[in-house]
Amino acid sequence: MTHPGSRQQTLWLVFASAAILMITMGVRQTSGLYLLPITQSTGVSIVAMSLALAVGQFMFGAAQPVFGAIADKFGSVQVIIFGALLMAVGSILTPFVTSPAGVLLTMGVLSAAGSAAGSFSILIGVTAQRLPPERRSFAAGLINAGGSLGQVVFAPLIQAIIGAAGWMMAMYATAAAVLLTLPLAVALRLKPGDAQALAKINAAAPQSLSQQLAEAMRDRSYLLLHAGFFTCGFHIAFLVTHLPSDLQLCGLTASVAATSLSFIGAANVVGSLGAGWLGQRYLMKHLLALIYGSRAVIVAIYMVMPKTALNVYLFAIGLGVTWLATVPPTSGIVGKLFGTRYLGTLFGLTLVSHQVGGFLGAWLGGVALARSGSYDWIWYADIALALLAAVANLPIREERVVPVPAVA
């Protein structure tokens, strides 16, 4: 099977996708920096703000298979543009609705749903359809590295704006940044001839979307991917939302927290590229088991280490190598099992499980802090879940599922 587009076009596609993810994930992954400024300057409590961010985690996941299905059917460019506008509106409106319900609507629904339209499932899905199988894993790692680089760029930038001009001005700045994805989205369009070639490849798919979904939901390996990704979401959302306040509880400054998030993102550029490269050479399920197991060890070390700025930065670097390195092997296994025709939808569904975990990580972190004054029991839960995820990935099969042809 030939794939549409020249090598130069596909390279541009990968880099444009990485740049879009850099912006959307850079904005999303630094939302925890607003937790204390918003609660300290408005009537929104820690629990209410945590709930809003938790809903945002869930919405980010729930919207991805929806947008993925729309992109699979009608194209990704329109979806990404709509998402950018929705995300910008959410950021612009947040300073005007400083109540629990208002923040829930803007940060929890509008911004989160908008970011989902320019996130992993859409960007990796559209890229995988235009690349041969042997190049998909590294391409996914490169796109994912763009998301991590966004954290490097946006964490210190947003913290600097919050410190200099307040959190409201930081919201306006993120809205402006999100609009930069619009010309990048337009650049993802295929030439007419390449679009026709891709349409012919997709038309040859032996199954409809509903048949593919039914088959996937009966496949044990696919369900085990969901289980592992649930833990990934719990882990990341808890840290993104609550690591800044946990560090401040330990007597460290807000700048240490922002720098830590930046270090996590920088390290994950290496981790994502490494996971994409290794996924072309080794079984991806083994990479996932190693990533989840190492997270349990790293968090356990964090629990007992002295909380100095240097130690926290070392923790952030170690954690960052695994941060979103789960994305390339997870999307890669989905592509191995079911092909790329409906990858945007099928990988998007794994991200629903990821963000259900994210909802619980963000929300329960706030509950734990409100009730006990610390995050200790959430850290212990994170260790246990990471170990379970490592074990759950070992039985996964990586051979292609033989599709059942659609009945005419």
C-alpha cells in the first residue's frame, strides 16, 4: 500500500502537528499554576477549583473520540480550527466568571473540550494514515515531544505573567497563543491528489466504524491498554493539578513549582523521542510495563526524600522521562491491532479512560488536601496504580486483529 504525500510533505505534517500539540498541551499541562491564584483572589474554594480542573481532565478525554470520529469522517483541519477557537473563548471568559460554576464551565468544559480537538488522537491519527507502519512510532514520539516542549515553554512563561500581571492577564495570553494553531492547522491540508489517494485507502477498509468499535471492545489487549492508560491519567492529572501546591506545602516557592513542571516537560521530550524510537525496535507492551513500573519507584523516592529545590528538580527530570512517553507505544499498539483507518476514534477512546483517571487524580487530590491537610494517601494510591498498570500491560498482544468483513 502506498501512502499519500511526499517525504517532505509528511515531515512538514509531523512538525506542524508537533507545534500544534506544543501549544494545546502547553496550555493544558500548566493549569495547576492557576489553582492557588484563583482560589486566593476569588470565592472559589480549593475543592471547587479541583473539581473544575477534574471535570476538565474528563472532558479532555471524553471529547477526543467524538472529535476523532468527526476527523476520521470529515477531516482533521476543521476539527482543529474549531477546537482552537473554543479553547481561546474558554480562556478569555474565565476572568469574567470567577465563581465555582463559572470556572467549571470555562476551564472545565470549554477550554478542555477545545484542547481535545487539537490533541493526541487527532494529530497522531491524521499523521499515521499518511505514513508507512515502520515510521509511525517515531512520528508519534516526535509529535508527543512537541506536547512536552509546550510544558517547557508555557510553565515558566505563565508563572512569570501571573507574577508580573496577575492570573487574568495570563489567561488572555494563553488565548492569544492558542490562536497561533490556526495557520498550523491549515498547513495540515492534503493536496487534492493526495486527498483522493487517502480516500481510496480508507474506502478499502473491510469494516465500518461501528463494527470496528464492537470488535475492539471485545479484544482483551485493547481493554488492558485502557487499564494502563487510566493509571497514566490519574498520575499526570494529579501532578499537573496539585504538585505546585504540594511543593508550597513543603515550604518551596511557586517558582520552584513552575520550574519543576518545565523540567518535567523538557525531560519528556527525550522520553517521548526515546519511546518512539524504541517502539520501532522492541515490543511496545514491554516499554509500557517499564514506564509504569519506573513511575512507582520514582514516586516512592519522592515520598521519602528531603524536599529541597535540587531534589525536586531531580525528581521532575526522572519523572519527566516517563511523563507522556506512554503515548507513542499506546497509539502504536492500537495501530498494530486495528490499523489506522479509525485510529483517531480508537486511540481517542483510550484517552477517555486516561482522562477518567485524570478526573479522579485531580479531584481526589483536592479532597485529600481539604480533609487531611496533605496529599500523602494520594501518593500511595499513585504508587499502587502504577505497579498494577505495569503488570496489566505484560499480557497484551501486538499482532494485527483479523477483521471481519462488513456485510453488504
